Amino acid sequence: MTNNSRERGIYRVTIVGSIVNIVLVIFKFLAGILGHSAAMIADAVHSLSDFVTDIVVLLFIRISGKPADEDHGYGHGKYETLATVVISLILFGVGVGIIVNAVEQIVAFMNGVVPQSPSTIALIAAALSIVIKELLYRYTVRAAEHLNSQTVVANAWHHRSDALSSVGVLIGIGGAMFLGEQWRVLDPLAALVVSGFIIKVSIDLFKPCIEELLERSLPEDVERQIESIILSVDGVTSPHHLRTRRIGNNYAIEVHIRMDGNLTLNEAHRITTTVERQLKAQFGAGTHVGIHTEPIK
């Protein structure tokens, strides 16, 4: 897949998500206001954060798709990683915001303040949100696998977190509507539980991105695979000083190898080029490969 087709694919799936999100935001806000449901209004804010992250993806993917230039010799792939960090931080902020709002409602309930019962429109909005956002999650995660994009994966999980949030809202609204005044606290309690899932997802997305930005090496099994590929090329021995890292969705590999010191420069170059091609065939054309050749002593 070329960079241009990959970028177009990311744009397409993100625009689909943004259109769905903005429609849901409007519908949820109206349902929350007309249905007297604070939980639904909070869920609308969560959907609004989805729309904001879609905009972030559209802006950062355009930058990350640029080829290497004088100021960015390894390309712009880490802008996509940075976009994923932004999404994870937004998710975390949304989770904390839901916790604060839920705790305030629980404290008020314990002090004798009974919230107004939500109406049917809020319940319908929660159910529709679950179905729509789960379908959007599945569509987006399939696209992410095809496009090999961390940012699209992050956005897919943002859709899933919104579906989970709506599950909590559905339980809370249903309990408040059908179980009586003493159970209206289910609304903020469900939101409190769901916010924990949202925060966990944000941390799971944030951690690998920070590891990449801090230049953490690739997993050990990947490095062993790299060494195996190098040794499969005739005339190459003793790969050492292996250094690896991620640059967005691409790998960067630097390694020293040994060859017969009596080889001509042309022969040594041919073998080195073969190693480079083998690595790119396995890990993608965008893999950055730097090989230092040493004679066998």
C-alpha cells in the first residue's frame, strides 16, 4: 500500500466517524435536555470528544504522511504517534470529567436531593448510541488493521469507549425510570464504573506511544527475527550492535554485520543491499535500515 492510498484510507474512515459523531452529539444533547437526563448530557460530551479526536486525526495524518525532508530525515511518522497521545489524553480527561460529575450527583443524592426521572427519549438515545458506536468501532478497527495505523486503532477504541459509556447510561436511565426514586442513584453509579473503563483504554493507548517517543527498542522477538533474516543472507555473519525503534508505523533498524574481508566493494555492496531488501520485504517498504559492514577478523 502506498503512502498516498494509506493516507486516503485513513481520511475516509475518519470522515465517516466524524459525520456519525456530530449527528450523535446533536441527538444526545437534545435527548439529554428534553429527557431530563444528566447522564445523557454527559454522554453527549463524550461523543463530542470523539468528534474532536476525529479532527485531530485529520490534521496530524496529513503531516505524518509527508515524505522525509531536510529537517526530518526519518520522515514525519511520529506526528501520527503524537496524534495518538493527544487522543489518549482527551480520553483520560473525559473519563475524569465523568467521574467528577458522577461523584457530585452521588453526594447530592446522599444529601437527600432526588434527581428528576429521565424520560423515554433519553433511554432510546442511549440504546441507539450503543448500536451505532459499536458498529462504528468494528468498521474502524477493521480499517485500522488494513491501514496499519495506530491512530486509527486509537480512534476505534474511542468509539468503543463511547459505546461502553452509553451502556452505563442505558442502565442508569433504565434503573431511574423503572425502579423508583431510591434507585435513581444508578445513573451516576453506572457512569462512575464506565469512566474506569474509559481511563484504562486511555492508559493502554498512551503507554506504547510514550515508549516510542522515548525511543524504546522493538520487542525482543522482533529483534530476534531481524537477526534471523540477516543471517539467512549468504556471506553474512555475526550481526551485532543492533539498535531498533519505531517511527510512527515504520521500524528503524541499525546493525553491524561481518563479511569476508577479501570481498570486492561491489560484492560487499550487493550482499548489504540484499540484507536491506530482505528486511524491508518483511517489515515494510518504509523501514529505515542502516548497515555498517566489518571484515571477519
